[in-house]
Amino acid sequence: MDQAHKTNETANVVSMRAIVKRFPGVLANDQVDFELCQGEVHALLGENGAGKSTLMNILAGLYRPDGGTVVVHNKPVSFSSPRDAIEAGIGMIHQHFMLVPSQSVTENILLGLDEPRFRMHLAQYNRRIEGIAEQYGLHVDPAAKIWQLTVGEQQRVEILKMLYRGADILIMDEPTAVLAPSEIEGLFKTLRSMTAQGKSIVFISHKLHEVMDISDRVTVLQKGRVTSSGIPTKDVTSADLARLMVGRDVVFRVERKQAEVGDVVLSVEDVRADNDKGLPALRGVTLNVRAGEIVGLAGVAGNGQSELAETLAGLREASGGRVILRGKDIINQPVKLGIRDGISLVPEDRTHVGTAPNLSVTDNVIMKSYDQAPIGQGWMIDSTEAAKHASELKEAYDIMVPTIETSVRLLSGGNLQKVILAREISSEPTLMIAVQPTRGLDVGAIEGVQRLLLEQRESGAAVLLISKELEELLSLSDRIYVIYEGEIMGEVLDGNIEKIGQMMMGTRLEQVELQGDV
């Protein structure tokens, strides 16, 4: 990275000692120590459920610790709310933004403040916010409505909100999870500008290459305890950090055996569909997937990937085309029939679509088999068989949960994804549609999910893998289609990154190859 790593001589702005936080059945933080120095980016790493967010929620005033001390700027503190934390100069920027779409940038930044109280001179506040934006390289139009902004620009608004409130300590929870590669570069420039001006940043991330690029020091949590505290990033490798996170060596690139490809299982022919706003999302998509192969679908987010997955699974009505599954046209058929035909879906939204958050692990894993023997007995569910099935899946997929009757809303992202994969894979699918299956997961969980997808391929299932992670697609896929504005730009067999990149920007494969010849 292009900024100097800080030394231990730099003054601490935050010192957390022996922090303990318990939830029902879970010890989230177990005697955790954490220190943040002035002018540094300090990365906080750990598997899903390791206690990273819990620790930072304590620092941000969202939780109160059950034990331990917190010192900010050499003063012991005890926060009762995020307002207390902000008054102490601490602001947290969450992965899911908290903005009002219909209001302007300035209005969102001023929302909740005591000033102005009666009359708002927007032009005056616009200029003030422009000054802060210019100072830190956070370029955004103060008068623009939030709905008009890109995701990266909305994140800048969240940062500006905290800076306007005087925060000099920023906690960023998975800040790159929703950003395109170019937006990530812009964010990192902003973070470097902020630390150069004395701000201190806690950077929570699962992506090791980002941590290596942006952080000065790293603290690693494993199962609620610190395994390494404040080590200089320059002194470790990605493999070292992965080992500290999961307690074992991690394979960064899973081995993909030679495919034994069978007949075409899924044939998508000129499929058209609208998005939720009634605008065209799919404009004549054509592709196919064979038994025993993983076919990747690459594209920048928002180019029809989600709508395609929903259309194939029967969750979205198509306005034209055909979807042939093993010789049968299944377009616009009910979801339940799709399940009977062997379709499994791992959705992008694992909380609201993939699971029922308030129901137990048992209830969630039997959602596709509750009406089939031995779990389904006529109009009744055999609770003993359901519990047996859930216990078997818990062991087989290493789902970390106190009991199978625990509500899935209490699970970490990685364990929630394991619940979904356990349910979908145990149904022995003919076709598996996996949408962003590793999004937001730690390196150990990613390895496990990727192995499960490859096992499905080896068992003869047809797998359609939709992912924003190009490296993941290249690692797992036998073939890759590229989608842009609801159209397939072409199919790549050789994993050529340059071709894929140009097609992701809207250039068809024929044009890419013609330009290459020229």
C-alpha cells in the first residue's frame, strides 16, 4: 500500500479491554482487547459469528458490554446510545445504508440534528457540505436526491453524515460488499485521505486482499476471542491471516476436476421479463446448462441477473420465451412444480427470500420436504422425523447453532447460508441456481460453499452460478456467459478476463474478437 504503516508509538484513540458480551446461548465476545491508533486503518477480521460486529456495536453505542472497559481519547466511557458515541467522536457506517431515498443529500445529512431547528437555508448547508466533501475527496452533489445516486455515492453520503457530526473515529462494517471494483478504488482513496488528516478507521471485512491493501494493522477474532492483536499488516500474508481466522490452512483456489458433461438439463430460449418497476430486465436471454457442469453468469450488478434467477425458479413471470428443463417447458409454472421437477434456488437475499427468520432451523430445512414422507404424514408433520432430519443436516453441514430449534435470525451470515445450502442440496436437485452464494462470507465459509457447489457438479447436477466475484466464476465455472442490460453478450470457454471485462461493459463477443484481430 502507498501509505506508511503506523508504529506502536502512535497515540491510542480507542482502548477496549477485556470486553465481554453474551447473548442467549452465545458468548459473542470473550475477554476481547482492541486498540485503535490515531491516523490508522485498523482491520478487524474473523469468520462469520466471530464477534467482530458485536465488538464494534459496543464501541458505537448500539450494545452495552457485560464486562470490560472502553476508553476513548484517554477518557473512560459508557455509551447508552449511538448519540453518546457520536458525541465522543465515533460514527459507524453500516453495510446497509440508512438513507431516505426521496430526500436530498443535504437533507439526509441534517436529519436528526438539533440544528437547524425551524428554518432550513439549504443553499447555506449545501455549501458547508460541499466544503467537507472537497476536503476528503467525497464527490457528491448535495442537492441530488438519494434515489438518483449510485451505491458508491450513497456510501459517501453516509460517510459525510458522520464527518458533519464531527466524527474522528469511523467504523466501517463490510464497506465494499455492495460496491463495484472502480467504486472500491474510490473508497480506498477516500480512506487514505481521511487518515492522512488524522482520522482513525476500523475496517471490518471478509476480503483478505482488501485488508492487505488498505490496512495498517490487523486484529483477528476467532469464536469471540482474539487470536492476534494489532499486528502490522506488512508483517503477515493472506495465508497467515486466513489461518488465524479459521484455525487451519485455507485453500484459496479449490481444485476443479475434469467435468463429465452430460445432456442439456436447462435450455433458456429468448426469455424476456420486466423488473419490479415494470421496465424490461431480460431482453431475450438465451443460454444452456448441461448435467455435470457449472455455468457462470458474469455481469455488473443490476443487469438482469436477479430477475433471470427468479424467472427460472418461477418467482417472476416471464413475458416471452421458453425455459426447457429436461425437455419440458416450465416457463411461468408454479414454484412448487419447479421444486418437484428438481429445481433448487440459493437466492441472493438469504434473510427475506431464502429463509423465514423467525422460524427455527428445523422449520427452515424442511420447507421443501414437509409434505413428503417420512416428514410429511398426510396433513400432519412428524416432528420426530423433522428433528432427526434437521440434526443430520446440522452435523453434515457443520451448522454452528446452539440447538436446531434456534430461530435462524440469530445465526451469522455463514451459518444462515449453510442452512439454505443444506436444504437445497439435500433435495438432490437436477438444476441448482446459486445467486451470490458467497457474498459477505469469510474465507473459511467461502471455501466450504465452493466445495459444496463442486460436489453438486460432480454428482451430475447442472449448476448455474450467478456471481459478481469474477475470481469465483473463473475458479468454479466450466463456461461463462456475460450479461449486460438484460442481454447475453457472449460465452467464454477459456476464462479470458479481458474478453469478459469488455463484455461486462456492453461490448458483444463478436466485436471484442474483431477488435482483437485488428
